[in-house]
Amino acid sequence: MKKGLKKALTVGNIQSQKITRIPFDGCFYQAFKQPQNKGVWFVWGTSASGKSSFTMQLAKEFARFESVLYNVLEEDTDDSDFMDRTQYLGMVDVKDHFWAQRYDYDELVSGYSY
């Protein structure tokens, strides 16, 4: 079966599309406004610059609105630093929408469940 090209969008089509935004408020709103609910966030910095704390705070903010799977890449869920971070950042506030585990690429693409 021969496939055709996708229908090209007019300016009117483009501007009338419905998008969903993340309703950040407070300091996250000041930094990012209300970003669209898709995309990739890249966090970079030198060692001990606060990347892990920032990403967990961001995950907590996301978990106010959606379910979050936090993939722990450079530490394990039973590391004391990780455990302490979940406590001092108050992750219990979003306990019904936040899950953490360490997955490699193959595990992620083969599927997961909560």
C-alpha cells in the first residue's frame, strides 16, 4: 500500500491548534512561564552545582499536575543522598504522582508500569 504525504497545515490550522500547558506558578512560573506539556528538559552543570536538587524540585512541580517517573541515573534509590533529598524537598507532598527507579535504555523502551 502506497502512503501519501501528511496533510500540510495552513497558518489558520497552525494557529487554531489546541495545546496543553503546565500551569506552573511561583518561582517555576517566573523562570519558565507555563511551558507546553511535552518536550525534553536538559539540565547541565558542574559537579555539586545542584542539578540533582533542581531536577527533583522540577519533578515535584510536574507531579502536582501529572504522574512523574524519575529515572535515577547516577545514584541508586537506596543511596542516602537520594533518600535525604526526597525528605528535605518534601516529596511526600506528591507521593501519589511520583515514582523513582533506575532504568537503563533497554528497560525503558521495552515498557514499564507503576
